[in-house]
Amino acid sequence: MSGGRPQPDPGTYDDLDLLDPRLHADYDLTAYWRHLRAHDPVRRHAGFWSVTRHADVLAAVRDTETFTSLKGNMLRTLLRGHDPGAGRMIVVTDGPRHAVLRRLLTPGFGPRTLGPITRSIEAATRDLLGGLVRRGGGDFVEEVAAQVPLRAICELLGVPERDRQRVLELTGRAMLGESGTDKPGAEARIAQSEILLYYTRLAAERRDAPGDDVISLLVSADLTEEEVLLNCYNLIIGGDETARLAMAGGVLALAEHDKEWTRLRADPGLVEPAAEEILRWTTPAAHVGRTAVRDTELGGRAIAAGDVVALWTVSANRDEAVFDDPDTFDIGRRPNRHLTFGHGPHFCLGAQLARAELRALLAELRATVSSIEVTGPVTWLPSNFIRGVASLPVALA
């Protein structure tokens, strides 16, 4: 997924700073990851290890007794030494506590809940995409990809209809970073505080009058108010980012690969494998962070207790040992053993929701759109953690 970005000069590989958010926005690192997989698949950097092969990433995410998420799951927090949600938010817990939180939240993502939400997703996608088509185009991220996942999360959390527009606006602002960085700006921090205050009030309402939503599941359990809020916030941000970035990156990929767009339009049976290929191709979470609990070995390298490990999913999803012709966008790819949703105990709870959102988009695109054209510069998120396009101007006909 290059979007017209250059690749770094191989002569600079040893000097690349993977912590620099602008590196990931300004360059297509496909060739760099290929180089690491072939020559240095578990590479030591200043302060952390980079793991780039599928087999090694898979081994590490499966082994939560050796590689823990308790100190954080992204480089930005791990290198600071802690995550404020550690031990209380599902993505940064392990062991029995993680199992308790997962059992608590799983019913909120089951077929009984997701059935009605999927129908709402389909209706929202039809409405938003139809508006974009009628206008001849616009910024696909702002007008479609940023809207559908947030609407779905509002339904999942039981946000009343009267509050949804406000919550959508706040959540969008909460994701705005400082220019050129992956750190939240002042406006984002204010919006984050307002979101937490809103969900504090909503959680109090659910304690008095529980419903069938995820917040009701959380407040009915033996959790502190802070644990309820942290897990709500995690679901909001996590539930938005994967789907938003995959949807936008998927449309960009279809615009850049006319042959695959033609295949999709001709065959509705390709909607499901196309969604999986988009998830592999876009890989919205570039890495998963872990900390070694004890001395161990990974990919033939000795990892010491306390070492920070970055498991680069973006590289694992292009591993030649697992995927035939991995740098080709193939919407009929089967099998497709991508690690976009993780694996093992931390497999993403919202995977089926994100899949439903992508499938709804692809089905509506093939039914109502004949051509996709990128009409202006594509901008990329400056982040070493989340990966994808920040704006995508398109013309749809």
C-alpha cells in the first residue's frame, strides 16, 4: 500500500529511526521489511527489538507467559516504562485478569448483538456512500470511512440516538494528532476528557437501568469506575481505527489495482476474500508491543528479561514464507493467514465487527460504483503504531 510514496534508499537502512512517526507517513517501507526478514529478522534497535517474520511474531503473541502486554502494547508507552491502563484495560492485561475481562465482553460481540448492528452498518454505508456518489466524490476518509465505524461503536456501547452526533464529533477530534507527530494535540486531549465525562454519565445511567449493550455488561461486573471507562475508551478507539483505516486503504488499493476492481465488480463471491486481503494489505496496526518476562530466545536471538519487543505485523503480513507473491494485491487470495487481528489470547474482540463493516462497503461499492479515481494527494498518518491514510480524495461514478 504505497499511495505513491517513495521507498527509502537501501543505503540508509541502518540509520532508519522506526520510532519516527514521519518515517512511516512519508515512506513505503515494504522493501525495508523484506530486507529485515531476509537478513536480520530479530534486529536490535536503541531500546527495543524488531521482529519481522510471521513465524516469530506468531510465536510471541501466542506466548503471553513469556511476552507480556502488562507494561503496554505499543512502543510509545513501552519505552516510557508503563501504560496507565495496565492491568485494567483488556489489551494491556494478561493471565487470569485478561480471561475475566474477555469472558465479560465476549457476549457483547456475539451474533445476537452483531446481527442488528450489521444491518445498521449496511444502511449507514449505503447512505454515506450514496451521498458521496451523488456529489461525484470527496474525501473518502472524512465522509465514509470515519463515519461508519463510529456509528457502529455507538450502537455497540448503547449511546442514545440523541447523543450520537456529539459523540461522533468528539471521537473524531480525540484522534487528531499534533502536526507531524502521533501525539494527541491540545484539541484532542480536551475531546478525550469530554468523552470520558460522557461515558461516566452513561455508565451511571446503565447501573440504574441496564440494557443489552457493552456498557451494561461492564457496569454489571465487579469493575471499578475507572476500569469501566478505560475499557469503554479502548473499544471506542480500537473499534474505530482498524475499520476506518482498512476501509480507506481498501478503496485506495482498488483504485490503484484496476484488475482487482474489475474482478470484484464481476463476482459478488469475492466480497469476503477481498475483505481479508484488504485487512492483510492495509494492516492498520503496524506493530504490537510486548515485554519479555524472562530470558528467552526468538528467531535465534537471545532476548533478556525486561527487553521491549516490537512485533511488526505490517512485515509479518508480507512474509514470503506464508503468502504467495505477498506484494501483490489479490482479492481472491486463499488461504489468507494474516495477523491483522492478532492471534491467541489477544485475538481482537471486534474482528467480526470490522469484517462486517468492510464487507458492507465492498458490497455497496460493487453494486453502485463503476469507477474509483484518486483526485488529489493522499496524506498518511504520522505514526509508528497505526498505519493508513488520513485523507483520500476520490471521484466516484
